[in-house]
Amino acid sequence: MFYLCNKPATDRMKRISLLFISFLFLHITASVDAQDGPLPTEDLINPRITLPNRVSAGIRIGANIFSPLITHDPTDVYNSSPTGEFVPGFNAGLGATVAITNKISLFADVQLISSTAKYLVESGNFEDEFTEDLSLLSLPAGIKYQAVSGGMKFYPMLGIAFNYLMFSDFSYAYHPYPNESASVESGGFDITFERNRVHFNSVLGFGLQYQVKSLYLGFEITYRHGLRNFIDSDDMQTMQIYYGSSNPFKFQSPGFRIHGIMVNLIIQKTGK
């Protein structure tokens, strides 16, 4: 059993942005052609980035909408079943594609994902809202099949994603009656180490891309389905939440997996 208490809110967005920018800078730096001596002035302005034949790589940025799939319901605590809600988030990263044949390609990405697991519990005139803001490092990989040739290319894709949970911040809203304002305890409740840090998702989707000179422009839509719980069902912790009362509120998170839709806009440089 542990207690939630007020702490300064974790600046998750800043840490995610700095990490992504640093990773992008290192990726571009490592891709610039090595030369003896200082680079010419024109190369400093327009550095040459080369890729092997049949390889394309670039950046991707987009949004997601995820919901928790409740797998283990602690009804002995609440006497009511929680329901998951879909909440939007964002994602950004780097990706590479290797063409095996004219039709078949392999893909691998590195993505930073900000998503939310939000679930509600309703009992009579009471409605309690629990939110976990999740920051994930995701490494999806799989196969693409090019179904259409020509300028505009369509491809279905299938793969699996390895995910590492970097942060999980917990917040709670207590609604005593439908017409009254909520009592909210939000931000600063870092429960990362109470969660499983490693997760896997199945990935299924499709994409469109169009080549403009040496660039591929396009977008992808994928459905992700969690294959492991964020909360270990064999060791679900009980929390004591204070919301302005001298008596703490007893709460136990349900076991859940995440599922939902991701959309990415893509800019990739083609190989030689």
C-alpha cells in the first residue's frame, strides 16, 4: 500500500521534446558524409545525406487515440466495473524502410509516444475519473507489401512493437454529484515503478506514399493492440487517495492493456 501526496508536476512534454530533438540531431549528424578537413561552406548550409540503395529513412510525426482495455477488475475494492475512454495523444520519431523486392519491404521505427489511459467508475450519483499519462519509447518493426505501382503507392503493413514505459503520471477526479464541480488531484503522482515497464503491441495498418524527386511523402494509419498489461494482475497495488477529507479513499487500479489508432505523416529520403 502506498499514499499519493502532492508533488511538483513532472514536465513530461519538455523532457520528451528534448529527447526527440537530441535523437534527431544525432541521427542527422551520423548520416552526413565524412570528409577530411573542414566541410566546405556550401555543405554546412546544405549537408549531403546519403543512404544505401533500396533504403529510405526520415521523420514521422502524428497523433494517436488510445483507450485502456480492462482485463482485471478489482471489484472487491469498488463494487463497480470501470470503463475505458478514448483520449487523444501525439507521437513523433524516425523510421527506415528496406526494399527486399519491388513489392515487399521491411520497416523499423523509433517513436516517442505520449498517450493516456483514462477509465471511469460510476456508482449511483458518484463518478470517479482516473487518468494515467503514459510516455513510451516504441520500436515497431514489420513488413510492408506494395499493392500499387506508379507514382502513388499503397501498402498494407503488419508488425510488432516493443515498448518501454518511461513515465506514468497519475491523476484523479472525484465527482460527488452530477451538477457539482470535481475535486481533482492532478499531476506529480509518478507511479512509473508501480507499472510494468516493458510492453508489446501488435501493429496492423496501411499507408500511402508519393515520390517527389528524392523524397517520399505520405502517411500511415495503424491499429495497435496491447499484448501485455501495464499493471501486473498478480500484484495490483492499493492506493490511498486524499481529496480534501481526513479519511483517505481506497483505490486499486484495474489491470489494463492499451489499444487504439495511430496516424503518422511521413517524410523519407530515398536511397541512391
